[in-house]
Amino acid sequence: MADPIPLHVNGAERRITAPAGLSLLSALRDQLDLTGAKYSCGEGQCGACTVLIDGKPVRSCLVPAASAAGKRIETVEGLERNGVLHPLQQAFLDKAAFQCGYCTPGFLMASVALLRRRPNPTPTQIRSELNGHLCRCGAYPRIVEAVRIAASRKR
Amino acid sequence: MDPKTRYKIETFDIEPDRFEIFAPSAHRLEFSRREFFATLGAGILYVISAQDAAGQQPERIAMRLHLAPSGLITVLTGKVDIGQGLRTLLTQAAAEELRVPPHQIRIQTADTAITPDDGGTWASLTTPQTVPVVRRAAAALRQAGFQPQALQQTVASSVTLTDPKDWKILGTSLPTVNGRDIVTGRQQYGSDLKIEGMLHGRILRPPSYNATLTALDTSQATNLPGVRIVRDGTLAGVVAAGESTAAAALALLKPQWKESPLPDPSTLYDHFRKTAEAPVFQKGSRYPALLEAGAVADAMRTAARRHQTTYTAQYIAHAALECRSAIAVWEGRKLTVHCGTQAPQVVRRELAGAFRIPLADVRLIVSTIGAGFGSKHRGECELEAAALARAAGKPVRLAWSREDEFLAGYFRPAALVDVNTAVDANHRITAWDFHNYNSGAAGIAIPYTIPNYYCGFHKSASPLRQGSYRSLAAVANTFARESHLDELAHLASADPLQYRLRHIEDPRLRHVLEEGARLFPWPSRSKGAGLACTIEKDARLALFAQMESPAKVARLLLVFDCGAVLNPDNLRNQLTGALIQGIGGALFEAIRYDTRQVLTHRLSRYRLPRFADLPAIDVHLIDRRDVPPAGAGEAGITLVAPALANAIFSLTAERRRALPLSPSPAFKT
């Protein structure tokens, strides 16, 4: 076992002890019980494991937990505040921008990063920004609508 | 006993296309009141077998509803939620008939210790089969005023269901009941579960497709702390306290394999022909493998013109985003498995058989599933987890990797379809001779009026493991039929829409075509437009497509009539998703393999539809409150390939008869 790694997750200081090379995804899911980020491909093709590190979307299945030490990590579990959904969560819910919902946390986190950088994206920008994410159920058109609605409500 | 035969005898008929149910297990290996109330809490449990007026349904399905002192009503179903909206639809059905608000209803999905066996979650049966049963049970309970004594009388005298024209909750777009859990990340899928004290397993996979293990040197792997090597019949794996230790131990195993080559993929379709069996008529089957009328041979002889074509479809993968996982717990000789199967009772029987224990001693508790599309009908992962747990003497979690999904699961069957037709001097079709090799009987029936026809499904030997996929063989068969119809229209110099209408009597099918033509509009002024229509699982649908290039769809317009619509927004979501999924299989998805191994074993090698592939999509629903609703989770996928093939023909004058239609160069076989 390696030394404890300090992880700053959703505003809280957490500490994990992880074997060398453990992915951030496994650390979040298995050690911190944050199972919102999902495993699906293990090679950065699907985006289901997306979380934010210092505001940037990353594929947590490819990032070693140790490399995230001391950085600001945001996961889907941190979006809701005092029982109030984040505007993107509310918009995904209002548009039912999901079917099985397995890809939803990844789409949400990537969209959070997108709207911070670009508060009013066009549909083309949304599609191109989220093209690295897979929704096998095919909720894509609703996801674009949900991101646009969230952007319009934020303004 | 063969699990298919067993299941068939004990429950109900399964379509012949469910190859995975016929297949042997992945490995050969040498309830009580307490459970109800532990899960549901105190209250009254009603077991209701409510027949309809004709005494027809629901044969053997007894519905279970539980009333808690708080007023919360739990509907127990053996079905599972795979993203099709099962919880929402059953909530609507129960709330409508009980006259209670939807938030007072809870749906308990498959837990074999407490829920009834109402069949696997497949074949779009939730709407036509489960919803009516829940409605009848709920209506009976309301009419009896929740009094058990009165309930017996109510059921005996049959119940009155709410007339669809008076629906207040059914027929509305009730939002997904677990939507908030989905957007907050709180929704628990099978792969999110943990159990106190569980260990982690890994399975040793062969380096080539059909290799078998002949020897295993475990000396190095056993040096790792806390690692247990498991060999049980044909299965080999490791168990350790953590996933990374299990992975490290697996890498230290030194196996020897006996390889056995696959037939050359370039000979696949010949292989199907060589190994084909004659179609056999099965009485009472949902998809008979043989349908015939008139005298095809005579009509062929006297034809003004004949047209003979062959269509093919490659193996494709389901690629549901959640990979399989299972946690197996043994208590003595009793086994509990937490998992994400679409067919809990099939897997339960498989496990009871594999471990030679009574069925009553196997309990499956199914979580919400990160989609299935037909991939999760067999207990490969559950069986492996249970074998590891039995050897380890502790609960074991086994989570499949994406590679496991590709290499140890099964694919949608590849297909070879011969279509041979005859027309008279007026270009009317007089004979239809249709043969599907290998992929299945679903969708061989013709919605056109043709006096002489022979439609048969020939079982063949498949080199790769194959099984159910969204709408089964209807994708390949509808592709062949609707492409061929377009070819006949072209040969007759007729408009493909008018040519179809000349052969269609069914008023609802005519209506979806005419409605689509009005909205699209058809005939299109631009090149690159194509259409297709079908009757699939009692639904009538027509799809109009506009292609920008042979590899890019610009627009899809679907007109869909499945009778009464239970939840319009959920139905639109399902149909849109089916169209998008259909684009993958139509244009570029294909499993590539060589004589040793499947080569497309990761998502970086297996292309799936993304935003960049997305056309503009319009879905028009025709809500017929007077027609009992047909299932709709699958049907939308069946028209994409033919509509796109027909659109490509309009664009390029090239007739493409092989799926995928436009494989990217790197993926071409």
C-alpha cells in the first residue's frame, strides 16, 4: 500500500490509501462510495466516467488517483445543493434526457464544464463538445435540448 | 435439461430466434413470508389472479400488490427496468385503476423471492402483457375496497377496467419516476452495489475465440497475499480482497490452451448455406419459422418477370453501456445473486441446474440495468460469480470488463436472406419466396397482399455465439423485404410509395404511409430520399429518410401507430432512441474477426452512433384509444436499414444489399 492520498472532492477533504496506478474512477467508486461516475469502456471512448478536475472534464478511468491529489474534483453527487438541483440536472429531468440513465452523470459533468466556459452554446457547439460521450439508448436530441434550456435559464 | 426446453415447459413459449436461450451454459461445473416482509415492511399482501371477461388472460400470472399502513401501494413485478420506462408505465397503470396519485405507488422489480414470474423483460411485452395484468389486479383491488373477502368475489366475477377514453393518468406523459435519482447519480445499478465482506473475482479468458484450457501453472499467482485460484470444470479464475490484487493475480497465471480455429470470415454466408436446416412450422409460435400460402412454384413459372436478390447482415454488438456484474452469496447450499439480468427466471434456472440445487434455493435480486437491448438474457456472469463465491466461501463480486462483454457475451446474429419474386404484366407481385439463413424468423411475415408466398427461416451453424437483439431478426428480414420492394418498384418504374400502397390492405398501415408522405413530403423533390414500412409486433410504422451522403443521414421522419399510447413522451423517447441505434447497425456497426479471435473487442474498435451521426428526427404518434396498445421498445429499429438503403439508391443509383451499408474503410472486412 502506498501513502495516503488527499483528495478534495465536492468541497470536502477525503483521504484514501490506494495501490499504485489505481484509477481515480476506482478510488471514487470503491473507496469513497461515489458511484455516480460509471465504468463502461476503460479507454476514454464513452465518457461515462467523466468528472471535473480543477473545472476541466476528465475521463476518470484513465487518470491515476494519485495525480488528482490536492486538486479540486467535482462529481455528479456534488451538483445538488441543499435539495435544489443544478440547472442542468433540472433541465435533464424536465426533458427526460435519458433512458437507462447510465451515461447521464458523465453527460452532466461535461455539460457543467461546457456552460462555465461557454454560457450560451449553439446546438452545433453542444454536439461537438459532447461528441466524445456515448448514449447507447439514443437520448442525444434531448440532451442537446436540455443543455440549451439550462443555458437559457441561467441567463 | 436444456434451459430453453425447461423454461418453455414451465412458463410460456419463447421465439425460435432466442439462440442464447438454447445455448449451453458458459461453463460446465462439477421463499418464504419472511422475505416479503423483510423487503416490503408490514402491511397486507394481495395475490390476485384477475381474469378478463373472456376468461383469457392472464393464464398463470398472479399479480402481487402490497398495501403498507402508510397507504403506499407496492406493485410487485418480475420484470426489470432497463431504461424502457417500466416503473413509470406500471405506476401509471396501477394509479389509474386504483384512483390514487402516482406518488402513492411504488414498483418492486424482479426479486425472485417475492415477485411473480411474469416472464423475461424482452420482446416489448411489458405494454401488451404486464400493463393489462397490473391494471386488472389494481381494478379488482379497488372494486373490492381493499377487502380480502370482497376481493375473492370481485375476481371471480371479473373486473371492469377504466375505459381508455376516460384515462387520467395512463395516456399522459408522466415523467420518469426514477428521473431524480438518475440526474443526481443516486440511481443504483447492479455494478454500483457492494456487500459487506465481499471479495473480488476475475475470470481467465482464452486468447482465442474457442480455445480451451489444458493446463494452468498457478505457482506465481498464489504468492500474492490473500489470493485464491479457482478451477471448476472449464472455468478458471481468481478471487482476492481487492480488484487490483485480483487483476495482478490473473496476470501471473500461466495457462496453456488448445486452440480451435474459426471458419474464415469471408466464407461466413456459404457456411450458413451449407449448414442450413429446412424451416419447420411451429404451431402457436409467436414467430413461426415457416409461413406459406398458394402455389409459389406455379406462380414463378407463369410470371411476366422474376427478380432474385440476396441480402446480408453482419454480426453486431449490443454494447449496452453498463457491463455485466454480479455479487454471489452462498448460505450453505442456498444461493443469492445480485445482478442485472433481463431474464431473472431463465438465469435462476440456469444456476439451479449448474450447481444442482433446487430452484427454490436460488434467489436473484435484480437491480436497475444500464440498458440491455437483448444482451442480458443468460447467466454467464452470474454463474461465474457464483462458482468463484462457492470456492472462496465468501461473497464474491465479479464485474465484467468491456472486453469480456465482446468476447464472452453474444452478438446479434449475422444473416443471409434470399428473396425471389414474380410479378405479372401489371407489375403486381404474384409470388414471394423468402429464406432467412441463420438470423431468425422474426419479421418474415409480409404486410403485403401477395397470393402465393413461402417465408422460411433456416437454422444454421453460427461460428460466433449469437442471441437476442432489439427486435431480433426483424431488422435483417425487414431490410431484405423493404429493399426488395423498392427494387420491384424501380423495375416497374413506379413510385415506391404508390407501389407499396397497391399491395397493402391493412388500413392502419396505409394510414401511417399516407400520413408520412404528407408530412415529409413524399415524393421528395431532392435526391437521396427513401422510405420503408412494416407491421412489427402489432404496431404499424413508416419511416421516411433523407441522406446527405451514403454515410450521413440528414433527416428521419417516423409515423408510428401502436394503438393506445400509454405515455407519449416515453414512447417518443424510445422510438427516437431506436432510430438512432438503428443508424449504427444500418451504416457502420460490424463485428470483425479472423480465424482466431474477435478483433472488435473494445469501443475504440467498434464504432457506435454519436452526436456526429445524428440526423434531424421527427416522430409522429397516432394515438388510437380504441386499439389495445402494442409494445414499442423495439419496432422503431426495424425500418432504419431499408429506408437508408433505399435513400442511398435514390442518391447514387447503387443498390447496397449488405449491412452495414457504409462501413468506414478501417472497418471493412
